[in-house]
Amino acid sequence: MPEHRQQRNQSEPPHATNTADASAPSAAAGQPCAPATPRGWRHGSTWLYLVMLAASGVALVVSFVLSAETLQMAREPGKLLSCDVNAVLSCSAVADSWQSEIVKFAGLSYPNAFFGIAAESVFCTIAVIGLARMRMPRWFAACTWLGSLAALAYSYWLTSQSLFVINALCPWCLVLCFATTIQFIAVSHATVTVQGLPARTTALRTYYRLNFDLMVDAVWIVALATLILVKDGAYLFV
């Protein structure tokens, strides 16, 4: 009998262990739930930084073209450029305005396209780093987003000047406007879902997790295109 009772006691788990196991779920339930992270290929680093690389690459090519046209105008003043279609759709009219060279130093002015080459080269490099799945320091990711915002604001200012002040459109500048828009969309998305910034904000994660950004981005692009078509659409398809 003593031997049988001892074997029975050894086969039963201790009462303290059962108590701890029973209390574990309640303790975990008392902890605050972590914000749900958006999942899927559309929220991953490969797709987002690939879109960023494509948009930045297009913007970089356009900056090179605009820089080359600026040099051509300097060598041959008065010569029409290849994108001079009519009085409104004209690269020369935009390039001759003061808005195309707003940075001045020591009596010299510097074309905007030169700064575009420098800026978009940096964004292309950051996109390649992102494709390598390297997690950036928080300060670097924040500066990338701020730089993308600055590029977007600068591009929109130039576009608004072309539409409503100069009253002439440069086809390359329109391409640059849409490229910087897509670049900013991709950078903003990656900053939240890949880099995890801002860390304590759940609203932005929910925004991307529920795919609200698709609707907002589509409306944004369509509104931008509609504004250009309403203002000078008759001259774009001459």
C-alpha cells in the first residue's frame, strides 16, 4: 500500500503547477495588446522599396534631361527645345522663368534640375538599402520621410507656378510631379509598416492594415491629373 500510494502521488502533477498554469492566461490577458502590424506583400519592404526605386529612378532620369536642356539653352539661346509643342506646352517658357532657378549664391543661380539629380540619387540609394532588408536607424528613417516630403512640396510648388503663374507646362516637369508623388506615397508606407515609425501610433498601422491607403492614393492621383486636365488639358493633346 505505501508503495502504491507513492507511485500515485508521483503520477499526479503538483497542485502549485496547476495553479500557475491556470493563472497564466489571465495574466497575459491583462497585458495591453500590441498593435496589429499590416501583413502581406503590399506592406513588405520588397514591394514598397521597389516602387520607391522605380519612382526615384524616373525622377532622376527627368532631372538629367532637364539639366541637359538647361545646358543646351545656355549654349544656344533662343533655340527651341524638343518638348516645345505650343505656347502652353513649352519647356523653354518654364526654363526661362525665375522659378526654374530659385537658389542663388555669390551672384550665381543654380537650376533646380541640378538639385534634383542630387536628391533623387540619394533616394535611389535608400531604396536599394531598403530592398536589402536593412532596418534603418530611427533618425535616418525619419529624415528620409522628411526629405521626401520636402521634395514633394518643392515639386508641387513648381507645378502650381507653371499652371497658374507662368501659364506654361513642361512635360518633363509633369512627369517629375507624378514621380515625386508616388515616391512620397511609397516612403510614407514603408516608414510605418517596415521601419515602424511612429512607434506608439496605432492609427497609421490600422490605416494601412485596412487598405484605406489604396483609396486615398487613387483619389490623390486622379485629383492631381484632373486639375492639370481642367486647367490646360486642351493644349496637352494638340
